[in-house]
Amino acid sequence: MSRDYAVMGFPVSHSLSPEIHSIFASQEKIKLHYEKIEVSSGSFSDAADAFFGQGGLGLNVTVPFKVDAYAYASRLNDLAEQAGAVNTLARGEGGLVSGHNTDGLGLVRDLEARHGWALNGARLIILGAGGATRGVIVPLLARGVEEIIIANRTVDKAEALVGLFSTLMPGAKLSVCSLADAAECEADVVINGTSLGLSSGDITLAPELVRGRHCYDMSYGNNARFAHWASHQGAISAVDGLGMLIEQAAESFAIWHQVRPDTNLAFAKIREQIG
Ligand code: ATR
């Protein structure tokens, strides 16, 4: 059986990618086989070798293997290089596997095209200094975001990230704040890039952090606890990251099939499914 496309992760059973890609494929009248492959820790490159060795054409890579996929790729596009992580692998001419990162483009597209939030000139607070935040900084700045403040529980990690991107993008307005002080910072939009939605404890952020601001949660569905909390604390609007998931998938689809699908149908169908 052909194993054209797949998503690899651990765990991976919850992944919505096969469904999203199959909606795109039927819209574009493309036949594809897309499966989920669960990979154990330390086995990513063996699993990817086996996949591409059997004729696989494209892989999506999710937690916790995005950095392994970065190391695996024979060449990287700029966004993947800057993000230090890869979520899309594509087998090209001569069997060379290229690595891409479509997460940041997915976020930008969702914010601007679906939610109509203006990024040009905006001041953002991003909560978290892990992989999710790292993957979106350059695409946001490239859309004309005026300033990004990275607020993290562990301030040292935010400082390291700001140091890295200040070197990569001299002149970009990037700064650091503790989570506790983030409410005091001037901003139009607050984006949650932490994994706090995966834990069950109370959210102890100050309500002033989100009151009167647009809030976006890169988590979606039941894990979008930040968006849910923000909507009850007086945020102007609070949305989850389902649209980012769909849009990053559309960017991957475009890399593999040279056509970017319309995303509205997939968004509506998956929204209906996950609530
Ligand atoms: P990812 O790749 O999903 O970003 P990660 O690299 O492990 O995952 O980063 C998780 C981020 O969520 C970190 O910024 C982490 O804060 P610390 O650097 O202080 O660990 C943040 N995070 C996780 N749980 C959190 C919580 N309950 N409250 C606030 N921040 C949290």
C-alpha cells in the first residue's frame, strides 16, 4: 500500500491532520493516502527513513519531534531555519528531503484572514518561550508587527529567545517580561504560546492581562483553556488556535501539491467536530 503522506508524533492518535488533508484533497480532486504514525522517543530518524524509503512523499511532524525533523532535513527553508524546528518534510528531486515550518504562516493567516485582526503596527504580548513561540516570531514581524513582548514564567528562557531573534533580526522591537508583570505592558493582542492548557490547575494570570485586549490561544478545542478564561475576564475577543492548525496544514498541502486549498470548509467541519 502506498504511504504517500503521514503525520508523525507521540502521541498521535488525537491528530486531526489526516482529516484536514483529506478534506483539502477532495476539494482539489487530488487522490492521496494520509496516515498517522506513532513514533517512540529516539526513533524519529529511523521512522522517517523507513517512511521515505518506502516511497513516502510528505510528512507532517508534531510534538515532540519538530527539532528531530529539523536535524533530519537535508535542506531547510528560511522559516524552518529561523524557527529551529520543522513541521513539514517533503521528498523532492533525487530523494532529498526538505524541511519547512508552516506554523507561523498559519498563525498569521488565521489572525488576519479569518479573524480580521490587523498585524501591521500591532503590539503583541506572547506568553511562553518554548517551541510554539519560537516558531511564530519571524512571520509576525514580517507582517509588520511593531513590537513583541515575550512573557514567560521562567524569564531566562524569554531572554534567551529575545537574544536569539534580536541577532537574527536587528532592529526588531523585542523585549522580555515576567508573566506576573505582563498585565502592565502596553499591547493590543495577547497570544498564548504556553502549554498551560494541557495542565488542569487554575489559571493564575492577572485578569488585567487580557481585559480590553484581543486574545488568541495557539491551543485549540479542550486545551484552549486560556481563550476560555480570557473570554470570561473581559477580553474584547478570545479565540482558539483551530484556525492556525487548519492554515498551517494548508501551507503544508501547498508545499506538497503546489496548490493552496480554500480552508473554510475544513475549518467548519473540524469546528463542528471538536466544538
Ligand atoms: P512548546 O514546544 O509547546 O512551546 P515547551 O517548549 O515545553 O513546549 O514550552 C512550554 C512553554 O509553556 C514554556 O514557556 C513554559 O514555561 P517555562 O519556560 O517557565 O517552563 C510554559 N508553560 C507550561 N506550563 C505552564 C503553566 N502552567 N503556566 C505558565 N506557563 C507554562
